Amino acid sequence: MYFKNSVAAIIIIFAAIIGTKAFFSDLIHVSYNDNLTVVERIKPLGQVYLAGDIDVNTVKAPVKTAAKARSGEEVYTASCSSCHSVGVMGAPKFANKADWAPRVKRGISDLVKVAISGVGAMPPKGTCMDCSDSEIKAAIEHMIK
Ligand code: HEC
């Protein structure tokens, strides 16, 4: 009985030693192989160019294409004419002196301000949400002609 137990113990100890060795030698093996690619794996994502490395005069700056401002007529036709051509809900009509005269008296900059914020049934920016302030102004100038 005592003998049987010690044989079992020895077998277990051997299995453990062989298993541990196999385990670690496998790790060592893997890391050895990986060392060959370590430079590739840890290289930085970008590279720093120092002064003089490249001739900056040969590098073209990205061309910035500023969106061309639409004309007052374009903005009016696209966004304002639906209401202002016929005077929907009391909108001052296109080029109608009687409708515009009292408003023009307040000054163009005030009209621009009101058109941007909206008033009553007049929606903010006259629904032209991507219009710049100057495009709104151009559209108003086109309407009050
Ligand atoms: C949905 C209809 C509608 C659209 C679209 C619209 N308007 Fe108007 N607008 C109105 C109405 C209604 C009024 C009158 C508001 C009031 O006086 O109460 C008005 C008034 C104005 C006024 C006079 C504001 C004032 O202070 O008296 C300006 C300027 C104006 N609109 C500019 C524009 C411009 C520019 C656009 C297009 C970019 C535009 N509107 C699009 C309905 C519209």
C-alpha cells in the first residue's frame, strides 16, 4: 500500500516536471521566434521628419476649396421664394415696394438679424440652415430690389 502510493507520487512529480518544462520551453521558443519580428512590431506608427530631412518646398499644401458663396438670387430661389414670391402668411412679397419699404427703413442689418433668428411665421434663416450670414443678406438685397 505504502509502495503503491509512492510510485503514484513519483509518477505525478515526473509528470509535473515534464509538463512544466514543456510549458516553459514552448514559451521560450515562441518568444525567441518573436524576437525576430520585434523591431517590426514595436516600430512607431509615425515618423518624425527633422529639419532638413525633406525639402519642404516640394511638399504641396492641401488646396483649401472654400465653398463658393451662393448669389442672392440663388438663395432666394432655393429657400425664400416659396413664401416670399406670393406672400405666404403675410411674408413681404418679392420686390414689392409697399411690403418692403417700412422694413427697409429699419436698416438692412436689422433685417438680416431678424431673418437669421426668424420672426412669427418666418422660419430662422428662412429654412436655409447652411446659408452664411452674407448669403442671407444677399438674398434679402435681391428681394428688396
Ligand atoms: C415659410 C415661409 C418663409 C420662408 C421660406 C422665408 N420667409 Fe422670410 N418671412 C416669412 C414671413 C411670414 C414673414 C413676415 C414675418 C412677420 O413680419 O411677422 C417674413 C419676413 C421676412 C423678412 C422681414 C423681417 C422683418 O424684420 O420684418 C425678411 C428679411 C425675410 N423674411 C427674409 C427671408 C429670407 C432671406 C428667406 C430665405 C433665405 C426667407 N425669408 C424665407 C416667411 C418666410
